[in-house]
Amino acid sequence: MGKKVLALGEIRDGELRNVTFETIAAAKQVAGDGEVVGVLLGEDVSEFSNELLYYGADRVVKAEHYNLGNYVTDAFTQVFSQVVEAEEPEAIVMPHTSPGKDMAPRIAEKLKCGLISDVVDIEGSEEDATFTRPIYSGKAFEKKTVTAGTLFVTIRPNNIPALEKDEGHTGDVSSIEVEVNDLRTVIKEVVKKTSGTVDLAEAKVIIAGGRGVKSAEGFKPLEELADLLGAAVGASRGACDAEYCDYSLQIGQTGKVVTPDLYIAVGLSGAIQHLAGMSNSKVIVAINKDPEAPIFDVADYGIVGDLFDVVPALTEELKKVTAEA
Ligand SMILES: Cc1cc2nc3c(=O)[nH]c(=O)nc-3n(C[C@H](O)[C@H](O)[C@H](O)COP(=O)(O)OP(=O)(O)OC[C@H]3O[C@@H](n4cnc5c(N)ncnc54)[C@H](O)[C@@H]3O)c2cc1C
């Protein structure tokens, strides 16, 4: 029979994030023969509606309000709750990103339903859908099913592949009137701390520096390589504590959890708390001058050497390859 599934899109810094398409793909699988309703929340989201259809949504619901320009817990939770009330879905899929992680438990509490968070794989569909999620800081995985109530999951970016874009796929786009009341927080201005263009959580390639980079200046070779690869730059807590970079770059147990296709760990030892945030990356390359560094235990490829020789050499080689291509 199929399920009616809401798939929440994510707009940040005026851009529709790729995780939106992965969320739709996950929703499609859960829905089986049912309907996937793409949901967009924001101040003005019209320009993104078709993209949701192209990536597989059967129809799109927009909820626009001037209080939704930036993510604010109260406003987004209120508005998404109203969409859920109007649509009465049997399942909800959200990105496991900062806004998704913040909003999902609140919505689940309102609906009095369970929540399976941080899903990295889905097998089966509808009633038989089984969700895999990492536990114990990624050292093990558990599989869960939902036996009662609204099925509600958040999906980790970069794990569930988006469907092929099909610009011929059309569907209904409608708006829902929403109210935002009694906001406890209103954002007046957003001052960005980092200027990185690629979001860490969603990046396909990450170059992370540790205390081995020795200074803020020491991140420069990493940034140059990142520019070339279209990668995001991350860091160990060692590098953040030493004030070589901002804490927003920290990856690990108390930082961001990432699963890129390629993770290049540079001058970081691979402490257990760091591994908790990156060990599920698809391919790990480690560059460290200490052959005994624990990062080599999880690396697929290791380069033993001084990062200040190895990283520029890699950049030069890659420049040659890109120039030839
Ligand atoms: C409760 C708790 C939570 C934590 N959460 C996190 C977290 O979320 N993320 C995190 O990263 N850490 C976290 N930590 C800290 C963690 O335990 C480590 O202290 C930290 O990860 C070490 O950072 P590092 O690898 O950069 O530094 P180090 O351990 O000092 O390693 C530096 C590495 O650089 C190499 N190196 C030095 N110079 C060069 C060079 N020129 N070329 C090549 N290699 C070089 C060295 O051989 C060494 O392996 C946490 C700790 C605790 C107690």
C-alpha cells in the first residue's frame, strides 16, 4: 500500500543542501509504493521547489514565514509541527545535521513517537524497513525497526545516495499558511566565524589538521590542497586547543561526526576521541611523521613523513593532473 512520508529539505546560507536529496531518497525507500512529500521551510523557498521534484519528491509543500530566514529552534519546530499536523504523514525523514538534530527530538516528543537518529543505511521498505545506525562512537552498528506510531528517522549526510536528477519529473507544489508565536529567540544578525565554503558535515572530501601543523599558518598548505580538491578543512581538538583554528572545525567525539568519501588526516595522532568522529569515512589517508601513530591503524593509505614536505608535494602533483585533464 505504501506510506506517506514527509522529507524535510535543508536550506542554509541561501542554498539547498545536498543532504535534501539524500533525505528524499531515504523517504522514497521508506514510502515503498506510497507518496513522498518534500517539505521546505524558510523565508522565501520557491526557487528550490522544483529541485525536490527532480530528485524524486512526488509533491512539495512550502511553509514560508519571515521568522524562518535563519534556523531558530522555536520557529522551525512550530512550523514543521504545523506541516506535520496538516499532512498527517505515516513517516518523517529529516537530515541528521545541526538543525535536524535540534528539531527532531522536539517533534518526536510532540508526536509522542520514537525516533531513530543518525541512520546510515536502510534495508527493506514500509513496515519492513530496517534502519542501521552507529553506536559506541561508531565502533558498532545497531539495526532498528519501528513497530508502532509514526516512523521517524534522521539520516546522516553522505551515506544514503541521492536518486539521479530527472528534470522531467514534475509534481504539485503547494503552500501552507503557518503561524509563528511567542519566539524566545530572534536572530538579528549572523556573524560567521569561519569562511570555509564547504560544509564539514556534508563534505565528500575532508582534510583535517592536528597539532602537527604547529601554528595557524601551518594550516595554509592544507587549505591549498583543500581548494584544489573542493574539500572542507577540519581539525583535531589538539589543533583547536592550541588555537591554530576555530572550534567549529573540530572533528570527533565532542566535535562533528563526519563520513566523507575521502578523509586526509594530517599531523594528528588519531586519539580515540578523534576516531569517534571520522573512523567511518570511506577512505582514510594518514600523513604523519611517526610510523607508530594510532591513526595508521584505521588508515587505508599511510604516508610517513613531514607534513610540510608531503602536503605541498601532493598539491603539486594534483595540480599537474588537473592541468593535464
Ligand atoms: C572528553 C574528551 C573529548 C575529546 N574530544 C575530542 C574530539 O572531539 N576530537 C579530537 O580530535 N580530540 C578530542 N579529544 C582530545 C584527544 O584525546 C587528543 O588529545 C587530541 O585528538 C590530540 O590532537 P592531535 O592528534 O592533533 O595532537 P597530538 O596527539 O599531539 O598529535 C600530533 C601528531 O602530529 C604528528 N606530527 C607532528 N609534527 C608533524 C609533522 N611535521 N609532520 C607530520 N606529522 C607530524 C605527531 O607525530 C603526532 O602524531 C578529547 C579528549 C577528551 C578527554
